[in-house]
Amino acid sequence: MLDGNEKPSKPNKAESPPQLKKSRTVITTASDDAGPTTPIFPGPLFPAVRRISTAVASRQWPPPDRRASNAPADHRDFSDRDWVFPSFVVPQNTSKRGKKLASSDSRTAAAHGKLVDASHRIASQSPPAASVPKPEAERKKLKVVPSGAPASSSSELTRLSSRWPGELKRHLLLVVLTFTCILSVTYVFYLRQRVAQLEEWCTEKDIDSNSSFTLFLAEKNPFFFHFANAERRTVALYAVVIILTMPFVLYKHLDYLSQIRNLSKRMKSNKEEVPIKKRIAYMVDVCFSVYPYAKLLALLFATIFLIGFGGLALYAVNKNSFAEALWLSWTFVADSGNHADTEGLGPRIVSVSISSGGMLIFAMMLGLVSDAISEKVDSLRKGKSEVIEMNHILILGWSDKLGSLLKQLAIANKSVGGGVVVILAERDKEEMELDIAKLEFDFMGTSVICRSGSPLILADLKKVSVSKARAIIVLASDENADQSDARALRVVLSLTGVKEGLRGHIVVEMSDLDNEPLVKLVGGELIETVVAHDVIGRLMIQCALQPGLAQIWEDILGFENAEFYIKRWPQLDGLRFENVLISFPDAIPCGIKVAADGGKIILNPDDNYVLKEGDEVLVIAEDDDTYSPCSFPEVCAGSCPKTVEPPKYPEKILFCGWRRDIDDMIMVLEAFLPPGSELWLFNEVPVIERDRKLTDGGLDVSRLENIKLVHKEGNAVIKRHLESLPLETFDSILILADESLEDSVVHSDSRSLATLLLIRDIQSKRLPNKDTKTTSLRLSAFSHSSWIREMQQASDKSIIISEILDSRTRNLVSVSRISDYVLSNELVSMALAMVAEDKQINRVLEELFFEQGNEMCIKPAELYLYDQEELCFYDIMLRGRQRQEIVIGYRLANTERAIINPSPKSERRKWSHDDVFVVISISE
């Protein structure tokens, strides 16, 4: 053991840090002179304990720079030892009131007793030594370090306590020096100004600077000369300087406030604190983002602050009153050129500063105004504003059918001077308007308003005044059939959720017939569905069996010619339908809406049906305001020739391609064709997979009685595959839009057109070449192209119906005249527009498209008249009633287009057996 007078022998290496093995505990105290040590207690409760290791020291510990500076050269202080404290000393609690010792009285007393006993035993074993106790005031008190404290917390506190005080001192000193310099310079300028004012005052009063009055003031009150006459302006000047410098000082040292607070609390957690600068910047960002008028209020506050601050500065450097200084400040802010007449260095500096601030505020104001205008214009450009319309037609969605639909709606509204059509789609407003402008169509007074939004969101639906629309059209999307119908179902659910209710009906374009009942179940009586795929399939079959029917359907479905209208005429009550039929010179009655039967529409009613009160008449007319009943004309119908319709012969039909609803088309053919007919299916779908698809569609091939299915596998755009088919033997060929390409209009039409040209080329080489006069007259316009002439000759021998989706492809086919055609998208658009204008027309179309009930067909003239017989159209209409048919139009032998609802009907003319008539008759 080492006592106070002994010096340790110098080891080879520096004394090492304390070892935990082979150590003994000694309680000692430091003294300035040599002598025995006596145990002391540095604290009121616990003594300091020194551990002395018996191991050889490896390095000097503690380092020389950590030795106590007040210890004698020949003695070691407490800092020279490895002083630790007993393990029973618990960690100290840190609270807001300060650092307190967290131990109970009983535990403290027990620990104290044990330590006293240990000190007596150690003292008895130690060699005697003289000790001179030092006074209590001179003893060193050691800091108690809890043994259980985490090393990281203590090291963190040591690091903070050793680093931050120095930095804080430097920053505080810099702040004090800066503030002192600013005040000194300000005070110097103030004194110079006061001296100049005093000299000017003495000059005006003729008082010498050495006069007794000046000496009296200086001897009586030295500070009065500097402060007595300018207290307010001095306060204003100091206030301006302090206000001007404080923001920079606070911004420079703002982050140190949180560090000082954390250091004072001695936080032991190592959580990263967010600087105050970032917090303030975040709060400002949130304020500007959440509150729309925050920028305007900030600009207003900045303007008021600049005016007030500038007025205070002008008041400090000028002789004007504070009110005048504020007014001058406002003039400098409003007009930067007003400071040109300012005199004096101080007023000029202040006025230039205020004018610069005014220019900055004016620039900020221009920026805010520009942003507000740009935001409003951008909102209008993107279609975010609300539509305030009534009795408009609302279209939800965007598809390739939109152009044809808008055209039909514009024609329908021409008679009333135009209407309003609103489009809500998930597209940019500018893109929609650009695509509509590319249509190059005269809307004839109809306004088309585009809005960007989702039909599934009620807020977007309210934005387009959905509750005030007279009709709502839901277009099918470009997705597959199930996804498109699922989206249509969600749109209908959104429409039924409108709180204000719907004023008009909803026309939904469906893609699959199987999904139609679900949409009607959700929408109820407001829903009218048009199954586009099913309608086109049925029309293709009807047009294949009766050439030229496609053009007739285009004329009736479109608003350009004649279309269906339903209207009540009270003057016709009590008349038989036979008389009603010839009561309209500009329309053709074809049905009755029976009021007594819940509004049921009867097509082609019996002649003896008498109109009752409330009944309405279904007619085909040019427009809803172009027809009215009049007196009965003089007619002489006569009797129809006793000509028997030729029997139906078995037909051979080819389907090129695979449609999604091909099973439904086969069922329609089964109803129309006579027994012994053949249906060839030519596509790339494997035969095994075809049977599975037909079975999944609900078609039982074994139950087909009238037609026989013949499967051929191949590609319809490869010529050698088509050459393997007996193309010259088919009565009708239907080129279908393939299921794999139905989502791409361009690709589907390109494939259909290529297949059409290949088939016609093969037919022209296989069929016999028979040039007739009719054919030569018909082909005279195309004599320059031999291949077109050959294909047209082949078209006289067989019928080809091409499913065309794009109107541009339609023009190519119609100009070449090598095929009858069906324009799918345009026909569906016509049907949608007609049902949108009058929901009752949908029942008429459903019956005409269905294989049972009434249908539209083309009949030869020999069934109604004799060759070269002279009759008016009224006579032919009455003769048609003898066959339970309604004659609605005709096509002459030397023309290619049929005339629906001809006018005048009382004009007599000669008819030929080569003419044909368009009638509505009951299907056989």
C-alpha cells in the first residue's frame, strides 16, 4: 500500500487503467503534506473508494493533462488515482427540478454502516502514519458517478458538456459584439446628427458656441444636451435598428436554443431533435398548402409591416410627425419614384430601402395574381369547373363510337336550334376537345362541353349536373366484355346513388348479352340497354340473308333520313288502324302504343284495331315536327296478284373469324334458315376448343336441326388457306371482327379488308365471267381498274358482309363496291342516340332485331303489283295490308339506295317487277 509520503516507482510503461482483478479497497483522503491518511466521506452519505491494483501498470493513467492543477509536486491528488464508488450506489434520477439521489433512507444507513466497518478494518491493517487533517472547507468533494449508469448516456453527456459550452460561448460572444457594434455605430451617427442640428440652431439664434448658455447646459446636465430634445426619435431609431438586426441574429442562432434547452435538461436519450428552422419552414409550408388565402394574408402582413417599419424609420431621421412619416412610407411603397425629392443622407437611405421593399412586394403581388389567374385558367382548361345546364344529354365515358354518336345527336337537335351535350370522361379536356375538332362536322347549333372526371365519383357527376340531364348515355369501355360490363354496372350504381335523383333515363351500352339482366336489376325502370355485340351479330345475319338491308337500317336508325317517332294525336281517336295508315302524307304509321296495356307498343297491329283515348301512334318520319294527320286521300288499292312466295332453299354460309357471341349467331341462323343448310366456320381456333366454347356459351350442337356445322382451321389473311375452301359455292360469306382483335379497331378492320380482297380475288378467277348490260353500266365508272371490275362481277354471284368498325374503312369498301357491309360502331351509335332521344324506341328495336315477332325485310314487287302497273304509294301500302305487312319504302331497279317514307305518296307512277319493297312483316 502506498501512503502519502511515498512516491511510486517509475514503471517502464505508463500506468494502465484500473484492473478489476487482485484489487483491494482503501479509503483515503488527499493532503498537501506527507503523513498518514485518514478516511473521509466526500459526500454526506457515501465515501469515495480507491481501488489499487496489484498488477503491473502497462501505461500511465490517468493522463498528465487530467491531473489536478492545485496538487503539490511531490504528492498526488484524488485525480491521480482511479477513484470509483461502491456498487450499491444506485443511478441518480434526473427531473425538471434538478438532479436528486434516488435511494431510500434505510438503504443509505445500511450502506453507510458497512462502509464505516470496512474503513476501520483497513485502517487497523495499515501502517501508522501521522496525519494532519485539513479544514473541512479545503477538502475536495468528488462527484458521485453511479456504477449502474449506462456508458453511452454518460459519454454523451460528457461529450455535450465538453463541446457545447465552448461553442455557445463563442456564439454568444459574437452576438454580443455584433449588437454592441451596431449600437455604437448607430449612436455615433445619432451624435453627429445632433451636433449638426445644434450648430444649425446656434447659427439661427446667433449664439456663440462658447457662450455662457451653452457652457451652462453642458455643466448643468451633460446628458441633457444629447437626449433631452430627441427622446422619441432616438427610441424610434434604436427600435428600427433592433428590429432590423434581430431577424438575422435569430435566424443565425435559432438552432442553438433547442440545444441549450436539451443540455440544461441533461437528456439521456439519444433521440435526434428536429432543428427549429426546419420546424418553422415546415409549419409555413403546411400553412400555405392547407389554407388557400395564406399567401394573400402573408403579402398583406408584409405590406403593413413595411409601411409601419418604414414610417418609423422616416420618423427617426426626419422632422416630420409620425403620421406624415407613415404616409410618406405608403407613397414610397406604392410608387418607387416618389423618393426622388428626398433630401439628406439618412432620409434618402430610408426612402430607397422602402422603395426597394415596395418593388419587391409589388413583384410578389403580381406573382400571386398571375398564379391565381393561371390556376383558374388551368382549372377551366382541364375541365374542373361546374356545368350549369338543364335538359342536356350527358355522355359518360369515351370510345370510338363517340364521333358518330355526337353527329347523330346534333342532327336530332337541329329542329330545335341545337342542344347541349356534356361529356364526362377520364381524359384530359384538351385532348377530348382536340379529338372532337378533328371530326370536321358541323354540329348545327349543338354545343359540346367536355369535363375531365370519373363517372364513378359522385362529386364529378354533380359537376356535370347529372340530376338535370334529360338522358344519360353510358358508353362501353375499350376493355374486354366482362370488364366493360362490370364498369358499366359500377357507373349505374353511382348514378342510382345521386341524392337529388335523376330526371332522365339511362342508356347503357352493354358488351355481353348475359350481363344485361344484372344491369337492369340494379337500375330498374330507368335503365335502357343496347347490347352492341348482339345487335351487330343479328344485323349481319339479316343483311347476309337479304342484301341491301344494311343501308336501310342505316337510314332508319340515323337521324339524317327517316326514323321512328311516337306521338299522341287526339283527332285520331275512334279511327281504325287501316284509316290511320293513310292519314299521314309525310309519315308512315307502323304501330300503336296502347295506353290501356301499360304503354305496350304493338308493331304491325290488326286493321280493325280502333284507337282509344290515350293511345299513341308509332310512325316513321323525317322529324318530329314534319308530320301531322290530315283528311283521307282518294285511293284505289285493288287486289294483290295471286303470286305465291317462292319456297326457301337450303343455303351455304361461311363465317371467317371467331366472335365472342358466335353461339348466339348460330342460334339466329337456326331460326332463319331452312333445313339442310350448312354453316362453315373458318378461323384459327382449334376444333376441340371451338366445341368447348360453343358448349360454354349454351349451344348444344347436337340439337341443331336446320343447319350443319363444318369446321375448317386456317388463317383468313393467308391466300393458300383460303384457296382450300370452295369460295365460289357459298351463298353468303360473313367476315367477322375476330375476337383477338376486337379491342383494336384499326387492326380488326385491316384484317377484314384483307380477307375481303383475297376472297373476291379468288372468286373472280373461279366464277364464270358473264358481262351483262346492267353490269357494264354499273361498272362503267371503274373501267380503268380491271381487278375491281372482276371483283364486282364476283359480287353479283355471292354476298359478302364485312364487319367494319371504322368509318374510314367503310369508305374504302363502299367506293370499290365489292361488298355489302355493316358499319358496327356507327349503327350502335345510331341506336344509342335514338334510344337517348326516346326510351320507348328501344322496345321497337328489340322486336325488330329479335328472330321472333316482326322483322324488317325486302320483298319483290311481284308480290304487290303487276309489271308496269301504275299505282301510287298509298295503293301499295293498302295492298301490303292485305298480306299483314306495312310497306315503308322501296328501291327501284336502276338505283342502289332504297327510299324510306317516300313523298308525295299520292303521286302515281309505273312499277316494274325488278323493283323491291321494304316492309315490316311477321317472321315466318
